[in-house]
Amino acid sequence: MPIDLTGPWLAPLQPALAAAWAAWQAGAPVAAALNAQRLADGAVMRLDAGPLQFVPQTALPDGEAYEAFIHRSASVPTRDNPHDFFNGLVWLSQPALKRRLNALQAAALARNGVQPRRGPLRDALTLFDENGALLQAPPPLWQALRQRDWNALFITHRPLWAEARLTLVGHALLEQLATAPRKPLTAHVLPAEAVLAMDEAAWAAKPFSPLPVLGVPGWWPANADPVFYADVAVFRPAGSLRSTGSARRCRS
């Protein structure tokens, strides 16, 4: 599967991305490539159960929930595919966020076990883990985003994007942008400064703002032309019942 590692959305994952990719392409399992970067960083990332490590998928016991196993063992089961490669890179670049998401998932599993449906809390956590993004931006951009006023967000206030920082943390979204970028791909955005303090009730409410990420100025050549944003199948107004494209993939 061809992978493009040059997209601006991947910049926050460097230099670990390039080094881990080179190791994987040279024959190392993804788990080993990620562990090498974890050790190279020098900082010990800890979960409650101990230092974080990446392990082969076969380490996950039959019948044990993926998130519960991570919380119990501080080990992330990792397959040799782009999806898990990007998941590991987000663990390396956003350890506090990933630890928080895992702790909330594990607590919900401890209370309720694995159910046929995840329920509002676990569904929201999974959605963000797969497709989330963190945004730091001036108030006019936030107001336009929350109102889905795409003209204001991307055209009227376009110069303000120079003061903004959008960090993609959803590994399914990163995978899709690296392998098959397309206009409808949409991030579920939260304020970067607030996400770690969100409690279970806040997460269960799914307070996400949808953002078609290829509309971000500088992220896709075609969006230099305002007509790019006239596509109402992607840039839907507030109140639209249909969502734009999701890259969501899930681990049980």
C-alpha cells in the first residue's frame, strides 16, 4: 500500500515517523520499530501498570478487551499495518492524551464489561481516538467552526489560520490521509487546552466540531480556490443530518 509521508498533517509526528517508517520498511515489525523510537526519545512514558511498550498482536489474550489489556499491562498490541503504525506514533507524540483516553475506556469496561454496543461514553472515546483532532485557534475561527460557517472559517478569516494550530490525533484519519486522501475526510475537533480535563459526562455528550481537514489553508492545493468550499456534500451547513466522511476504524 503506497503511503505519502509528506503531508503537512504529519509534521507533528516527526522525526519519529520517518525513523519508525524506515525501520518497518527495512524489515522490523511495527511494534519493534515503535519501541526503538520510544527508547530513542529518552522519556519514559508510563501508564498505571508501568512503562509503555508496544507488543505483537498475539500478546492480546483471547477474550480480553483491547483497551482493558493496555490498561492492565501498559502494552499496546500492534499489528504490522498502517493503522497500528499511526496509532503507535500518536502514543509517542501524545502520551498524556492517549493515557487519558485509555483510562476512561478501561474504567467503563471495568464497570460494564464488553457490551454489544459501546454506549455513549465509549463510543465518543473511540470516535475521537480514531478521528480526533486538537485545535488551538483565535476566537473567530472557533466561532465559525462551531457554527459550520465555512465561508467565514476558510475565506473571511483565512489569514487567522496563521495563528492556529491543528494537530490530528486520530490514527484512522492519519492513515487515510497518508494512503488515500480525499476531500470528505473529517476530523472531530476539540479544544487542545481543554481535552485532558474533560470528565465522562463531557465525553459522552460528544462535543465535537466536525472539520473537513483538506479545507485547512495550506493543507491541500485545491483549497486555494474558494470554489473548493462550495461543495455542500462536504462542507455541510449546521443542522445537516448527514455527516461528512469518517475514517473511523475500531479495535474491540
